[in-house]
Amino acid sequence: MRLTLVTSSLSCGGAERAVALLAKGFFNKGYKVDVVTIDDSYLDFYKLPDGVNRVALNIAKNSPTFIHGIWNNLYRLWVLRRTIKSLHPDVVISFLDQINILTLLALVKTNYPVLVSEQNDPRKSSSGKMWDRLRHITYSFADKVVSVGDGVNQYFDWLPETKRAVIYNPLASINSRPSMDKFLEAKGADISKKWIVAIGRLTHQKGFDILLSAFKKHAEHHPDWQLIILGEGELRPELENLRYQLGLTNQVIFPGVVRNPFSVLKRSELFVL
């Protein structure tokens, strides 16, 4: 059986990590696996096993105007359809809302079974009215809409139950891994202190500004604690400025992206989700 997984990229992120783990798991079970990304492979943070077919389309262009957006998406549909048909998959699995929509539209009247994975609650993370409307139209084309939790699944109550499923994201086995202490110390972490750790993209959706404000209420009474937020994103300058305004320069650390968050989590006293 051949499985074709479609996603935006393999950059650092929770959905991208799920794609990489699933590709590895399917491949280890003996399936032929393709991983198709809209972005180029130079953005890859996660590595795929040798033997998994990596197809980077490099068609994620910016759209400065509405007309450019229509043209670029029509081009993406054509490239996606041509690429997936050339792979002759038995099943196509797509990830994240916009990619799900594009994949479903690209494969209209091809008869390929398509499963789409929803990683976020659309009620809390919208891509815009147009994409929300397109989701309502296209998800009925999917053979199954897979949500990562019951809360996400509840949003799709407008779909028949036979079209919906809840499957949690895969977890990697945690073996002995090298310590990240030296790396974190270079970024300002103090290994003699107690760590609160959070992980995620530095975006509005993650609410790290709320976390900083909450930590501020306790930080001055607990100087032996540090808050370490792993991840990167467009809000880094704003969050660093907020850290300065709150007087938390030495107690909140933004080390960036790390390949081994598990040793940091193991070292922490609290994990904030």
C-alpha cells in the first residue's frame, strides 16, 4: 500500500512533527510513503527516514493582492493534482486546514481516498472567512475528517459521524538523549534554579503573553524559578519587549528551537501546556 502525506512544510511545529512521526511509523510497518510539502525542503526541521519519498513542491508564494492569491492557489491546485496523481497513492492524508482544502479541491473526481487531519480548533484559530467557508464546502468531499481531540471534533458536528474520527497525535519513544543544559546556559538559563517550561510557536494563538503576565505575579516572590519558552515565531520581538517591561529579563528565557525538548522537559519542575 502506498500512502501520500501532504502538508505545508516540515519546519518546526506540532503538526509537522506529527507528519514526520507518522511517516516513520508507516514506513516501519512496510508501507510505501510519500511526504509532499507545499514549501521547499530547505525549511525542513524534521528528518524523514531513508526510503520515504520526499517531494518538495516549492509553490508557497506570497500573494500581495487578492488576484495574486487566486492565481497562486489555482497554480497550487494544478501542481498538487499532477504530483499526487503521478505518485499513484492508495490513500492520501492531508494536514492543516488550508492544505486540507487545497488537497480536497485538487483531487476532485480522482477517486483517491482522502483523509484530512485537523490539528487546531477552528473556533479558536481561524484562517479567515473565505477559508472557513471553503472548509464547510470541501470537507464533505473527505472520506474521513480526523481531529486530534474531542474538542476539535465537536466543531465538525455539521458532518455525519461516519465522516469523523478522533485520533491523537503520535508520540515518539523517549530514549536516553543528550542533555541540553550547556545550550540553555548559553542562552541565559540557570541550572541551579527550578524551571517552568512551555513549548510552541511564538504566535498569538499560543498565548505566551498571558503566560508572561501570569508568571510576573509570582516571579518576585520566587526568584529561584525561571520560565523557559522553547520555540520561534513572528512574536519574538514583542514577547522579548514584554519580558523587559515586566522586569523578567533574567527569569524568562527564549532559547529558540531545540531538537531535543525531552531532556528540557525532564529537567523541569512544571510543564505549561
